Amino acid sequence: MPRDDTVPSEALLKDVFGFDAFRPGQGEIVEAVARGENVLAIMPTGGGKSLCFQLPALMRHGVTVVISPLIALMRDQVRGLREAGVAAGALTSGNTQEETDAVWDMLHSGELKLLYLAPERLANSGTQRMLAQAGISLIAVDEAHCVSQWGHDFRPDYLRIGELRRALDVPLAAFTATADSETQQEIVTRLFDGNAPQSFLRGFDRPNIHLAFQPKDSPRKQILNFAAARKGQSGIVYCGTRARTETLSRALAEQGHSTCFYHGGMEAEDRRTVETRFAREDGLIVVATVAFGMGVDKPDIRWVAHSDLPKSIEAYYQEIGRAGRDGAPAETLTLFGPDDIRLRRSQIDEGLAPPERRDADHGRLNALLGLAEAQGCRRRVLLGYFGEEADPCGNCDLCDTPPEVFDGTEAVRKALSAALRTGESFGAGHLIDILLGNLTDKVLSRGHETLPTFGVGKDLTKGQWQAVFRQMMGHDLMRPDAERHGALVMTEAARPILRGEENIQLRKDMIRKASERRPAVKTLVSDEDAPLLSALKAKRRALAEAARAPAYVIFPDRTLIEIAENRPSTLDQMARISGVGAKKLERYGAAFLEVVTGAVETLHPTRRKLAGSNAGSVYDALMEAQVQLARGEDGTGKYLSCTNATLAKIAKMRPNSLSAIEAMPGMGEQKAERFGPAFLDVLNTAD
């Protein structure tokens, strides 16, 4: 079906979603999708992907079906669209019968514009029949990397989407935040039958997110300190095991945080409770495995911490990308250590994937370890992996405090020699004892005190040697061998260093002891505006609780920050705040304005609908002209007036002659004669 050009995208962007302009790259994608082209868009997490199919759905005739991976994500997006005045619905297993009936009613009446479905629903033969009869004009696929067996979130049901596209013969728009070249190719093959769609690769940079890594040193205390400095802010802590989520959540609760845990071993109802709490509560911390993540659409998550190293650089990028989706400052912290590296290597080596997949997974882990052990700007390293160049960002820990480096070539050769002379059969602990000359029972029982490498590493401490071995694993010079119970073996990458053909620089570890002073948290607003921001959040929380909706559906943090900083004093000024669309201004504008000004602005409902637009100021001028001429120019004539609706139509339609004014609904000859010339003067002088 063709697009409906009656309303331009820029007008819908402001009136429905409350934004004055597209984010970089959004406009081109919206126009391509609205034209009915097949589209593959790779955009950073938090870069505004959902708008790129929601807005075209309003510009096109018919229904847009959105394939999305998680019920929580679908429900959040549907709730947000309805708050903005858009007819949207979801058919999910989590629906009540009343919710499902309401969606069917909107479909049958032709009112529905966006229909959300889980990919699993496509397995039902009745689903395609229903969609064929529903007037579907566009398929949008969120998290499209799930179609790829190379991706980190493969979902078999996504493989049916290509079949659906062929059956309905409609354009398809696929969106994802993380897709390397193999994944991109498989998306094209699976969803577009190998016919290249129009592709958009938008920058992966999220400049509002601060990047930081720390070597593990009392990791529980490191996480507790990080959270304590950000108390009251919504955050996620990712853990490598289910048990750790529960113990760390208890530790945070003991420190006075509002917190809960989440993992795949919980009952479904308990998981839904956590998802609902996280969506609705300000300042809640969820301690979770990666089971909690894809589908988290909360825009005001202020920080993400990893207590254990993620499994790949793509997983890391997606997980930290859940912070700061509203564009306001957000922070991350990732802890890592040699045990993490051993675990991730063994998971790859002991998996059932074919050799080429295991090699690719080791490469992805190597990229993440390279980021962890980076010696310069982390953002340059991260973006470099995705094929982008960048200047030093000034918003990562290594830009904040550049690391000290040293020539680690000799230390690495000593470590490699110790491993080789012991048959590559031992882990770092025993090798460090040999290098330090420690006469342990294990050393003596194997005669390793007679080795040439025994005691040659006394120039470094045990902690320094641990950092050397960790960095060697990070640079993939040594790998734990699962068949040798985790013993370290040398890789091909280490041979040039061992032979003296290459040198290597290592970092001097700047381990921040857990007992050190807590780091300062970056504030969202100035001290002067902080009390107002707190009051605005309290009002948002009250409205959200009354509506039983997530707080960010009312307004995200970014909108409240802008209100606190700009302090609008009228609804017209409130309408210019980013994120305040026409529907939300009508529903919530007066309530938030009262928080700012301490008074209620009384506007006629007709005038309130024009707030923020040029027509609003024209309406005011027309009303003033009418008041002055209500009894004629000399003040003795018969009282005449125009209705508010008539003035609003004139303000919006801008008639350019007396005859055109007379023809406006509610005017007529008598009113046109009295008010027409003054109204024309107002219209001619309006911007």
C-alpha cells in the first residue's frame, strides 16, 4: 500500500512524539521505510530505532506488524504509543482476554496502526491467515540479529519471518544494534532472500555513556562502592552466575538500596514481577544474568555494571547500551580478571559449535579483552571494532586518567619460558611460584626448583605477575586449555615475542582498592536545578502510580531535566520541551507546569490544543482583536463574538482574504464585516 502523504514526517514527529528534529540518520531511514522500500538499519542501542518504524506506520495506509522478541518490550512500546495517542496493540501470551479483544476490535474497525507480535506466534498457522486479512502494509523486525546463528541471541522462530514477507508480499524493515559482517549477510539471506535491501549503517557511538573497566580486586566491594555513589538512580548489575545475582542483591539491599535479582531459574511469575517493578520504580537496581536484557526499553537507566566479564564485545556493547537511552549522562563499570578469561575460553572450547564458529567466538572475546586491556581511549578501541574511527572521547576512564605503561617484553618471555619448561601443564599460580622462587610443595615435588626460570622473576611482586599473566591472556598470548584442566598454553601470537622479533607494552595496573574513597557521580543537573528535578520526578511517580504505568511513559528523565533547566512558565513554552507531544501536553502539561511555577495556568481546552504551535500565538491575537471589536469600533454596537473553535480554525487555516474569512465555519457575513479586516491584519503580520 502506498504511503499517506497528508501529514509530513516532521509534523508527526513533533505532534505525536514531541521531538523538534530527528536524531542523526533517523530522517533518511524513516523516509525509506515510509516509501515502502526493504530496509536494513544497523543503529546504536538507544539511537532511536523504534521511531524509525513507528513513525512510518503513521505515514502509511494499513497496519504495520512489528515482530519483537520479548513481551515486556512490546508492552512497554504499546503503552508508550497509546500515551502519545497512537492506536497500537500487542497479541501476546501475557494478554488478558479483555486486552486481546480490544486489539481484535481495533483491527476489525480499521483503527489499529501498529500490531506487535512475538516471533513464536508465527508458528501458529492461523497467524498468517489473520495477517493476510488484516490489511498489513509493512513488516518491521526489531532485534533482527536474532535471525542469525552467528549472532549472540539466535531465535529459531525468527527464521519464519522471511516466509511471512513472501506470503504477504509487503516491504520489510529490519533493525538491530549489533551485527558484524557475518550476521548482516545472514539477515539479508534469511529475511530478504539474498536481495540486498537499502542498508543504513549508523554510527555505533553513544557519546553520553562513560566507559570504564577495572581489574577485579574484592569485586563485591567494587560493585557496592560504584552503586553507593549512584544511590537513587536506576541501574543494572550483570553477573555471570545465578547464585551471584542473589548474594549481590542481598548485599546491595543491606546497604540501603532498592534492589531485586533476576535469572532464568526463577518462576515466570517472579520474573514478570521484577520486570514490572523495574519498569515502574525509580531508582531500582536489578542484579541479573544476561537473561535480563534484550527487550529492556527503559530510557532512564543511569548505569550498568558488570561484576563478571561478558562473553563477547557484541554482548558487552548491547548490555551497556541499555544505559542512557534518553541521551542523558550514563555510566558503566566492567570488572574482569583471569578467572573470567578462563571461564569464557572454556565455554567456547567445550561448546558444541563447529570449529569455525569457535574460532570466531574466540576472536570476539579477544576483541573484548583488547578493550579491557586498552592503553588508550576505550571508545576508539570499541568503535574501531565496528569499523569506525574516532578521536579520543574524553568520556572514558583512560581519557580521564591515562594509564602508565612499561616494556613488558622481558616479563612476557620469562612467563612463556616458565610455561614451556613445565610442559604447558600448569596454571598461572604455579608458574608465578616458579618465577618468584617459592619453594612450595608443588614446586619441590616436581623438581621445578631446578629449572633455569626458577626465581628469575623476583623483580616483580606476586600481584604484578598476576597482572602480567592476565594481560597475556587478554592479548591472547596464552590460553587456558580445557583438556589440560585449564593449564596455560602458548598461542602462535606469542612466538614472535619469544623469539625476540617483537616487543610488547603492558599496563601498570592501577587497581583501585575497594576501601578507597568512593568515586564522585556525575550529576544530571546543576545543584541549583536539583530540587526542582526531584519535585518533577515525584510528580511523575505519582502520575505513573495512578496510571499503573512505567514512570518513563509519562516523561523520560531527559524531558524532566530539560524542564528543570529551562523552567517553562506557560504551556506554550512547555510544548517546546523535547518529548512533550500534543497528547502528553494535554494530559500532563498543566500538572508539571504547576510544579515549576507553583500556579495553574488556566487555558480554554481549544487554546490548550494549540499550545506550542504558531497557531497558538495567532489565536491569542485573534481573541484580543475580537474582544476590542465585540461592540464595534465605537463600543456601542450589538455584541458579537466568534466561538473558540472558529478562532482556532482561522489561526490554523490562515485565510488570506475577507471572502475567505467569511466562508470559514462559524463566521458569516455579519461577523466577517466586523472582525474581518482586523483578523486579516493579525494573519498578515503573523510569522
